[in-house]
Amino acid sequence: MIHIKTLGELIQSGYQSKNIKEELRTNLRNKLLAKQPTFTGVHGFENSVIPELERAILSRHNINLLGLRGQAKTRLARKMVELLDEYIPFVTGSEINDDPLHPISRFAIDLIAEKGNDTPISWLHRSDRFFEKLATPDVTVADLIGDVDPIKAANLKLSYADERVIHFGMIPRANRCIFVINELPDLQARIQVALFNILQEGDIQIRGFKLRMPLDLQFIFTANPEDYTNRGSIVTPLKDRIGSQILTHYPETIEIAKIITTQEAKLDENQTSLVHVPNLAKDLLEQVGFEARESEYIDAKSGVSARMSITAYENLISTAERRALLNGEEKTTVRLSDFLGIIPAITGKVELVYEGEQEGAGVVAQYLIANAIHTFFPGYFPKIEKLEKQDVTTPYTEITEWFFNESGFELTDDCSDEVYKNILDEVQPLEKLIQKYQPEIPISDKYFLKEFILWALVEYKKLSKERTEDGFQFKDPYSRFISKLS
């Protein structure tokens, strides 16, 4: 079809035009009938958001995606492009992608009247049929809908009463396309009012002109819940004109969160070949995000974006990569102490409540890492009791006795893998504990697990951990008092 270049050839081919909502509906029906996936690359929404989105498309609705930040709202909107026809014809030179069989602009109508079947046509690929506008307080009606262009009027020697002097805004130029307005509540109420007629009747009004231009658009709006900030809200009559409002959500399981993070993290081959990441490290990193969403220090209404886990994962890899480069190593494994490297990714992504501000963003980030360790530890090893009877032996007694007798050790941030392993191997009870409770652990993950035990014992107050200038010092929690007494 794309070899057709004139209106006459298009008519002769039997081409049937359809509006964009019918186009989306037809292609979605075909995919559903063929049992093909519809929104690939979007995970965790298979039984919630995606079915609702499919119902909205089948209903030919304009859609509002409502959810906290980092919930793949814009990604879903962009994925809808895949449900469009690969190419559609338009009148060559048209500013608003006029359908050759149903022109609506003065330019296209006059051109077809003049040239008839010889009217030139071009083809628009679906990748060029997506328009996106971030709603900001400075957006004007002229930006979105259009305005009278005095320069055009002067050049064409036309009066301002002639519709040919109109300069079309983004929405008319997106005719026959998907048009997304992100953060809709940020759009001033008077600008939202200007969308009423476009959504309902297809009219556009510009400085007194009332043009009967039945624009053909699929609108998608994205918004945070109205109580997220005081920046604004969606005016009620506009809500009434949006067919479906669909609520998005964060990943509900660690496994889904890991898939998203792995898919979205920007890593090159050098990083993936150089740095091995134990499964437990990936789980802990995602758990940090889950802990943040439940934390009393973080504003739940603001949300914790999935981008936090993605950037934290990139930082984690880069921390291990930097250490390996400094030591000239060809291969390394992520350590638990490398999690200090993810703190900058956390502090920039969370909105703290008053209590969190009092603690400080860096301290809150460390709390989240500690809570993640606390949450995961009972799934790997026996629970550590806070209070124990005197002289009762526990699975961790040998480890705590070793630290009491040996006075502990220091793990520096940038020590080589050889030094790191030698230090942990000195604590022989760690090896025994792993052999007993996690015998199937891969050798590549064993040292991370050893460090994980030490950090967990610190969280349960069985060991102490102090930050030194360039590392961590682990020792018996009572050694300081004993040394003072002696």
C-alpha cells in the first residue's frame, strides 16, 4: 500500500479508512483472538492493569492512568503505539495528517478540490503517531490548540477572519495519533477547560473562530492521586469526559521487581562480565524498595518509584566495578558492604516526612538496608532470639564466641577479593553454619552469605559494627566495656 502516491490510486485499491479508536480496537481484537501478548515489557500488571486497559480500548475510551510515580504509566501509553496500523495515508503537506478520504482542514479540502484524484498522498508510520506533552503551569491554550498567526496573515495577505491564518497547536497536529498529557493535574484549570469540546464534540475554538474540525485522537492522560500534592487537580467536567480511569500500582512481589530492575538497568557488557551479583543481593536490593514503601520516615502519598531500585542496582554494580578496577581484578562479586554505594540512589528518590527529616536522608537509607536484612534473614537461617537464657547454646554461639576471643576484624571497602575472602575464612563457624543450613548455596555466593550473617547478627545486637574511615569493623558488642573495666 505504501507505494500508492495519489488519491485516485488509493480509492482504486479499495482502502477503507477508520478512526484511531476503531483502529486500536480492531488490532487489539486480532491480538486477543490470536492469543498474542498485548503490552510486552510491562511486568506485574498482567492480572490487574492490562485487562482494564484492554477493556478501555475495546470500549473506545479516552483513558486516565492514575498512580504514584514510577508505576509505568507513560510506558503503557507508549506501548499502545504497537496496536496501531503500521502505516496510514495522509494528504501530502497537511499539517494535521488529513485523511485523504475524509479531509477536515481547509488546506486538504482545497487541494483535493483542485487536483482531485491526482492529489498527492504520503504514508505515516505508527512510530510517528505518538505525541506527548508534560503538563506544566506555563502551558497555554496556544501551545495545545493554536492561535492566530499574524505573520502568516501578512504573508498570505489575508484578514484575521480567515481560518487559513490559524497556527495549529500540538493537539490538532496530533490528529489521527495518540496524544498523551502527563501529570494532568499540573495543567491550569482554564487550560483543562479548553479540552472539553475536543474530547466531546471534536470542535476547536481559537480566538473567536469556531471550526468544526472533528479531530480524530486517542487521548491518554497520566496523573498522580489528587492528594499527592497541592499543585492542582483534574476539574470535574474533564473527568466526566474521560471514559476510563485505570489505577496502576507498584510490583507486588520481589520476583516481579527483580525482572523490572534487570530489564531497565543500563549496564554494559563490561559490567555484566566483570561483576557477579548473588541472588540474595538482588533480593535484598528489591526489599529495600518494599521497606521504603512501608517506612514511617517516608511519605507514603508520594510513593517510592521503581526507578529507585533501578538506579540503586546500577550503583551497586558500579561500586563493585570500581573496586575491581582499583585492584586490577578480572572478576568480582558484589559484597554486602557495597550496599553503601546505593545510598545516593535512595536519598534522591524518597520524600521524607518530618520524622525522616529529623533523622536525615542518609540515616533513613541505612535503616532501610538494615530492615531488608532483618526481613530476609529468617528465611535463610534460624531465627535469632532477642533474649536468651544464660548458658543456652544457639546456632550462633560459636560465631559470637569467636569474636569475643579474637576481638574482631575490619573489612575495608576497597580490599581485594583475596584479602576479603581470607578475612571471612578466618571466622570458621561461619562456614559450619552455611554447611548446615544452606548447603546448596553456589560457591560464588558463599562469601556474600557469610557477610550477610555478620550484618544480621549486628542487627540483632549479637555483634557490633562500626564505620571506620575506609571500611567496617566487626567485633564483640561488649569488648569495649570489658577493655574499659580492665
